[in-house]
Amino acid sequence: MSMSSVGRPTQPAAAIVSEAHTSLTGGRGLLQDEPLLFELGGWDKTGVDLPAAEHDASDLGDLVRASPIGLAGLSEPETMRHYVRLSQKNHAIDLALYPLGSCTMKHNPRLNEKMARLPGFADLHPLQPQSTTRGALELMDRLAHWLKTLTGMPAVALSPKAGAHGELCGLLAIKAAHEAAGHANRRTVLVPTSAHGTNPATAAFVGYSVQEIAQTDDGRVDLADLEAKLGPDVACIMVTNPNTCGLFERDIIEIARVAHAAGAYFYCDGANFNAIVGRVRPGDLGVDAMHINLHKTFSTPHGGGGPGAGPVVLSAALAPFAPAPWIVHDGDGLKLVEEARDEAAQAFGRMCAFQGQMGMFVRAYAYMRSHGADGLRQVAEDAVLNANYIKARLSGVMTPAFPEGPCMHEALFDDAWLEGTGVTTLDFAKAMIDEGFHPMTMYFPLVVHGAMLIEPTETESKRELDRFCDALEALAVAAKAGDVDRFTGAPYLAPMRRLDETLAARKPKLTWRLEPEAPSAAA
Amino acid sequence: MRYLPLTPEDRAQMLGVIGAPDIDALFVDVPEAARKQALFDLPLHGGELEVERELGQLAGMNRAAGEGPFFCGAGAYRHHVPASVDHIIQRSEFLTSYTPYQPEIAQGTLQVLFEFQTQVAALTGLDVANASMYDGSTACAEAVMMSQRVNRRKKGILSGGLHPHYAATTQTIAHAEGMTIVRLKAAIDAEAAVIDAIDDETACVVVQTPNVFGVATDVTKIAEAAHAKGALLIVVTTEAVSYGLLKSPGEMGADIAVAEGQSIGNALNYGGPYVGLFTAREKLVRQMPGRLCGETVDAEGRRGYVLTLSTREQHIRREKATSNICTNSGLCALAFTIHLSLLGETGLRQLAALNHSRAREMRDALAVVPSVEILTPRFFNEIAIRVPGDAAALVEALLADGIVAGVPYSRLDPHAGLDDILLLAATETTTPADISALTAALKGRIAR
């Protein structure tokens, strides 16, 4: 029992229960309506104290900006309050299960954050003399060793900045290898219909054309269709394994074999590596290149949409074409080779300025060291166990897309069970928000009707999994019982009701602009 | 294993519910030959203390920029970031959320992105900004790729003042896509040669200001020349604080402006993660790469924000997307926006003025060092100097004096024949004592 400030017990007045109570000022209790920075701040307000400049900018003449920039400033307390209030409108892993399939939303250990902020890593300039960055090079080398060992691949390019950037790196290596072998005519990439959108987008980005590979009824690559499409024009296949249906490609070794036999390379989308880390090495499957999303498998935080990191492991055939920079062991220890032309004429170029996402390397390495060989294997096992548990628990009320056999780290359902209810996958997902969960990935992969792709990850307790399954079961029962409004109007209890995305796209308003009638807060 | 909540009893119970005899039964689809039964040859799990010790040791082998006089720039800059910035970005709701696919429970991230886009558009003097790219160099490459979608031409011209890493990144991607890239010769005043290179087949011209040698240029004439030939002008900036003092790309006629945003809100991080800024004129918006956040209303008519115009993007358009980018630099963009909120118009102008002032002091001090030639006429916070002999060797020698004296140009571009050029930056973190230490040590080393 809590006590009021005058020492009397506080008790809710049982009679006053209102279902549609609204505040007088627009907020919802602790959830405040928060204006934009530009409506709050002023051009003359600032939250920093800087010394005056000793010299003016007269030497710059007409290069000086004469007109107002149009920024708004806030004092420090106002800044804290503005962004903390905004933060409270977000769902997050730290609040509840975040089952976005193919995104691997696992717990982000705070030790990793602490390590990445050590001045010896965070306050290190990418171009300071290499003799002053030996520890950084050593860390990158150790990270590379772990990635190579875990994948069974001989080489790794660390610099790609996210998964899609890693795909680009892998395809550029493949393209360079074909060109070096006089096979520049190989310009087709075969991609399963269930692939991530980044796969065909990446292929097109390097000037390749995309052809789709059919899928079998049990959610795998159709080997016969693949073989029929493999020819002298094919540069590579891009296959996700485990695939986006959450299934391991049983024929993977044969898939690699026929691709190689046809002169094509095998690019593996490593987005789902979490399912097999420590148990299966992609190198043993015949993979030539695979990106590893450090922000998925190795727990670097997703940060509201990045930054990620997408190192690419490469087979011996592709390793010579890896982009600059890379680390070599020479007499004095480790050396960063930054210029491709000098030491390896075959390197295809450069993915970005500098060395890649060092901040993510530190976090991922701290995570690997924390888990070790034994822990990482347990990661895959628990991730797969959790997904199969969800699949088993929900199969009574929902329809799994591939009921036969186990899934890997994600459980895929279709919308057959919603037929006739008047509720769509989207509605169901929005109703999950009212129950306190982030929705699963919806309508992906495209090959499954009304797809719901649930990836719990290994960092969920059985209690949280049960809470999640109980909520989805209750919703499923409600949907089938005709409680349609609960879904079609959802969410009711989120910081916002359903948002009008059509309006946003029809009349794009992408920046704040001072409306003529509005007060001149930031003129 | 502190990150794994399942107990052995949980696992047994769950296998029971699934109807599997053991965990191996769930991996039955993996071909026999690829199943690893033994543990990998890697260390076993370690406690926090053990891991912290190992990483602390590695960090200790590096010399942090803040340990002494430090003058490196060339695309990454050491600035002071207010403590509140890092505090806010470590809030769970920002740190451990993802791309705002469900806008009803991601308004925090979305409103920040809308503020970020507004700030970036204001800084660059252009109309629309996206929700960030990986970094400045990849933003530059994407801008060049975008230009060919706009005018259907296949040739890009890169100024010799463009950061060599940016040029290499752009060449790598453009080459793969079949674009021709003309990279002009590196020179202090490289912008002067740009106009003559523009022809009727030019898709875009890429000019950096301040350029890699620190030179600030008015690119208005280049914009006019590009537009006269139907080409786009892409303006690159690697030091975002310069927007607080210098004319914006938009004011000078840029069609697309890209920048490295690291300077505002983000640490040096040995090269990443950083945050790429990408802005363009409004009429080009449908050719832009990356995520865009837009304003809308919810079912009750309340203002809110969503990701929009996603028909440009890979998850909808697949091979017809404007880019393959998915994950970008959300948290770095958040840090950028918070820092810029703290600065505001006044603070950014003060900060920029202070940077310029410190660089003037550095320039004046270096100007009286015998045998040192100042090469940069008009600059923001970075200059190039010519030193007797090899600049890289000089930097190594000055380390013994406790000074990190900048970036030898040859580190960026070993084949340019500019081995005697040293790039030095000064920011608000540079003190008069740092500058005195630099010039004293330089005098000593050059005299020897």
C-alpha cells in the first residue's frame, strides 16, 4: 500500500473507472505531446558555453554565410526533457520481446557499450600514425580471426558498414574475379523468390540483372529450377541460409556444387547466421562470400536503424579481390594496408573512407569473448529452441507456413487462419502493440500469403516467451470470435493511433518549415 | 553465460512441448557433413572482468587523441561532445530499438529523424534530406549514382580536391555500375580545373569545400557551368561544423550536397561509425537513396511521423530500388541532432568561429617556422603545408616529441607525388599550448 504525502493510505476510487478518459491538455499521463525542436527552441538559445573566438573571419571575405541557417537551440535541461520524452514513445528490446523476423533483435550487453567508449578506441583518429594504434589493429585482427574460425572461411573484409553494404562488397569481389578470369559476360544473378529485398537491389546496383529461382512446396530452393537457370551468363547465386522462411536449405551443399560446376560463385546472405553460429560453418557448405551482420548475430545495438556493420568472409578464390584496407602481419607486428594498388593489384577498390565500423568491432569482439566458443554454440541452440517453442505453442491457433519439420531461429506463419475473420495480418500486428509487444515482420517473405515472421532470439526467457504466446493466443481467439474492432482499429493504447501512410506519401512533408501563421520560434 | 536466460529445466520442458527428443533433432535439416559436434578452436566464455581486462589492455596500446597535442583531420575531426548527448543516446528506447517499421510505437525515433532532416536541410541550404547514410564517402558515391538516374548520363567528374578515399569509394561503385569517372589531378587549387572538364555527357561534377587540402571555395561558377551543360553539381563537405561559418552548398547552386556528419555529436571511433548527410533539391526527391521520414496524422488526427516514399527502396522495389541501403546510421544521426539542438544557431556559429580562429592561430604560428610553406589561402579549420622532405617521416619523428602533427597527404594518396604535404586541423579542442608545442617541435625537427 502506498502512502500519500500527508500519511494517509492512497486508494483508487473504485467507482471512477472510465474507458475513454482524456486529459485536458492533450497528453496521456506520463506520455506528453512533445512539439518539434523548432517549435520549442530559439535561434538565440543555446545549451553550450563556448569561449569567444580570438580572431574574426575577415580573411574569408564573401565565403562567409550571410543568411540565417534556420537552426533552433535549447538549454541543456530542455534538451534532456525533449529527447527523454521522445524516447518514451519508442518500443525497445529492453522493454519487451521484439520479434522482428530477419532482424535478430537480441539483448545488447552494456559491457560492450562501456568498452567501445574507452578513450583508446573512441578517441582514436582513423589516420593517426599506425604506430599509435597497435591495440586497434590487434583488436581488428582478433575479430577477424573469430569471424574466420566461426565461418570456416580463409579471409574477411572488415570495412563494409552494414549488411547491404557487405552484399555490395561480396558482389564486387565476385565481379572482379569474373573480370580477372575473362568472364565479364557473366552478368546474371540468381536469387530465390523469398530473398531479402537488398539481394536483388544489390545485384542491380553493380549492374547485374536478376533472375528469380523458384521455391519448392516445403520452402526451399527448387534445385531443378536452379540447375535449369544456371548457365554461362550467371555470375553468382545469392542464397540466404537459413532462408527467410526460417528453414535450413537441406540441399545447400548440392546447391553450391551445381553453382560451382556452372562457373558461378555462391554468395550467402548471412542475415540469419544467428541460427547456426558455433554449430555450422558456412565454409563447409561451399559458400564463396557471406556478410555477417555484427548488429544481428553479434549483438551490436540496432540504434533505431543503425549503425550496423557487415564484414564479409571470402573464400580463397575471392580473397585476392578484397577491398582496401586490410591488415597484414609483417616483421614488426600488424600493419594496415590502405592502398590497394601497391600491394595487391587485384583488390577491387574501396568500400568507404577509413577502416569500417570500429565502434561495432569493439562491441562485437567483447560479445564474442563473453560468450566464447561454448556460449556461441549455446546461442544458436537457444535461438532455434525458442523459435520452435513459439511455433509449437502457436500452431494450435495460427497456421505455420511450413508445418513439417523443425524451423531454425524464426517461426513463419501465414494468414490462412485469419480467413473469414475480417482481420488482416496488418490488423493482427497492430493489435499486438496494444498487448505490449512489437509486431513480427509482416508480409515478408513475399512467397507466403500474409506472412508473419517471428524471431524471438536466444535472449528471451521462457517466462517472456510464454507471456508472448499467451498474448498471441488470446488475440487469435478474439479474432476468430468476431472481435474485429479490436484489430481493425488497433492500436488503441499506443502513443499514437494508426498513422496515415498514404497521406504522407501523397503530399510529402519531409522537413519542418515555419508556417506563415505560426509564431516565429526559429525565424 | 550471463546473456542466456534459459535454464536446463526450461530447455527440457520446451523440447517436451515441441516434441523433440533433444536439441540435435532441431538441426536435422543440416547436412550430416556440415554438423560440427566439437567446439570450435576458440577461447571459452569469459566473465565481465576478464573481457574488460583484455579490451582495456588493447585500448591501452593506442594513443588516444586527447592524450596530447593532436592535429589530424582529413575527413574526421576531434570535437568536444556535450555529456548529455551520450547519455541520451544510451537510453534503451533509442539504443535498443530498430528501424521504425511500426510508427505507432516508434514516434521517438521518427520525430528525431524529422528534426534531423530539417537540420540537415537547413545546414546545407537545400530542400530535402534523408534519414542518413553510412558516412560521407558512401553518401558521395550514392550522390553520383543518383545523378545518372536524374539525367541519364554516364560520366561523373571528381575534382582533384575531393578526399581520395571518397574518390576511391565512388570510383569503385560507379565502375561496377558502368559509369565513367574522370578523377582530376590532385592539387591545392584543384577546383580551378573543374569547369573545363564539364561536357555535354557529364552527369555530375563533384566538388569538395573545404577541400581535402582545407581550401574553402565559392563553387557558384562551377554550378553555373554544370547547369549550362545539363549536369548536376554535387558539393561534398567532410567537416560539418564549417556550415556554421561558410556559405552553404545550396546558396552556391548545388543540386545535391553530401557530408560527413561525424564532427557533430560523434566521436572519432577510429573511422566509424559515422553519419552521412544527404540533401537535394526538392524536385529530385524521388531519386534519392535511403530512408525518408515524413509528417502525417493518425486516426485521431494527431500529428505524427512515418517512413515515406518507400517505393524508392529495396524492400518494396527490389532490383528497381534507388539504392540497396537498409540499415543506416540512426543512432549517430540522433547524436548529431541532440548536439545540434544544444548548439542551436548561435552555438553552431560560435563553434565554427572558434574553430576558424584556432586554425588562424595555427596558421600564423606555422608561417614563421623556417622552411614551412603555408599552401592553403582561405580555409575553415584545416590547412595544408609544405615541409622539407617527407611529411610522413616528419610526423613519425614528431611522435617522439609527443605530438600527433597531422595527416601526411601521401597516406591518403601515395601516388600523387605530394609527399611533402602535411594536412593539419585545429578545432575548439586545440589549445594555444598545443600550437606552441607543435611549432617548437617542428623547428627542432626541421633544423636537424
